[in-house]
Amino acid sequence: MNKQPDTQTMRERLTKLFEFLKAYTDLRYPPVRDINQQIRILWLKDLPAHSSVELFRDVGKTDEEDEDSDIVLRLTRPTTTPCPPPPAALSAWLKLGWREYRGTVEVEAIRNVVTDGKTSIERFEDDYQRSALLRDWQRQRDLWVTNERPARQALTFFQTVYEWYGVQEREGEKIEMLVGDGLLQCPDAGG
């Protein structure tokens, strides 16, 4: 009697076991082949144009002295600035939201004013200087919005990527981060 196990039979059994495990894994976690079905997508063409967002397209070059050669995207938190404050004569007339980058400047048309214990109604247009102050400050604020827009877009992008980083740190065994530069479109095989 031969007490040595049949290595060919054991090899076939192991192969079948691994094929089963692979098929089971593919059923449970099917590979996503369509980029639009991925959980999260970041298009490089949509990166905000700001100094806090750096894209390196020369990845993989054989420059041995450059230790950052594997970096594709480098992000830093952008510095944002607050909205310029309105003149004191306008601050009581402004509706909420003017401080926000995407907010609008709106004024109350009328308001109640208490003088000497009596309440009266005051209109914004009653003082012509208020309208001139509003126009001047609105121009200053519009310039701030124009200059602030890239930094705020970069901040939104930074926060999104930082959130993704947190998910990847918590669930690293379930997800995979991939980077690609380009898409290949194939014509329909049937057409």
C-alpha cells in the first residue's frame, strides 16, 4: 500500500476550492466595470483651479532622486477670507446671508424705529446716502466673491476628498482607490 497522498488529486481539489471562493467573492462583491456605477468618481478635468490643488501628470517617470514621484494629486486646505463688512449705516438694513460666499445682498424695504418711546416706520430709500453706500459696498463685495470663488471651490473639493479619505481609512478592506487618466471607448460589437 502506498501511504503517500495523490498530489494530483489534492492539487485538483485545491484548485476547485479556490475557483469556488473566487466565484463566491465575485457574486458577493461583483466587480464594477462601468465608471458611472462606481460609488464615488472624481474627474481630473473638474479639479478647481487653485494653488492648493496640484495635479502631477508625470507619474511613474524614472527620476530616482524624486521621492514624490508616485504622487498624483496633492491637496492642502485653502485659505479663505471673510466677506468685507458693510458700512455701519447699512448693517441694520441687510437681510441675513450677505456674509456667505453664495449668499445675496438684500435689504429690508422698511423697518420699525423707536425714537423717544414712539415707534415709527422708516423706509430704506428715505436716505439717499444709504443707496449710494449700498452700491459702493455691493461692488466691493462682488469683487470679493469673484476673488474668493476659486478658494471656496477648492475648499469644497478638499472637504470631499478628506471625507473619502476617512471612509477609506475605516473601510479600507472593502474599497479600493484607483486613479486613471483617460477613457477608452469601444464601438458596439453588434453595430
